[in-house]
Amino acid sequence: MAVSAPDDLSSDRTAERAWICARRIRERRRQLDLTQSDLADLLARRGLALTNRTVSAMENGRRLDLGKLPDLAGALTCSVTYLLGLTRDPTRWDPD
């Protein structure tokens, strides 16, 4: 059995966390009954000029900018820890 180098493990975890975050953004948007355009509009009000295509790319694990997570969390009325998959409760900030 081959063992991955530490850098490979870290890269795998980062990719997994990004995929979890992408899924959580989509799930939360749908829970709030928002379209991708609605979310883009909410983010624009927070000073982030994103299109619905950018939101789509983020929800598919592309163009996911961690610096935008606080604004995404605010627009989706949830915590950053929820978006990162560290808690199951959208309103909790501390990890499970």
C-alpha cells in the first residue's frame, strides 16, 4: 500500500474542504429558495460584484475564493464554519 506524502494529504484535504464548501453554498441557497441570480444580487449589496455564472462556478467547486466566505455566509444567513463543513447547524460558529 502506497502512502501519500504529507503535501499530497494536505492537498487532498484542501480539495475535499473546497468541495464541501461548494455543496454547502448550493444547499443553503436552495434552503433559502434563492436563485443564483438572487444570491449574486445579495452579494452585490455587500460590495461583491459577482454574476450568477460566478455563483454557479463556485457551487461547482471552481473559482471558490475563501476571502469571500464571510460575505457569502452573511448573504446566506449562516456561519463560515457551516460553509466549510465544520458544523451541521447553519447558525453555529463553533465546530461540532
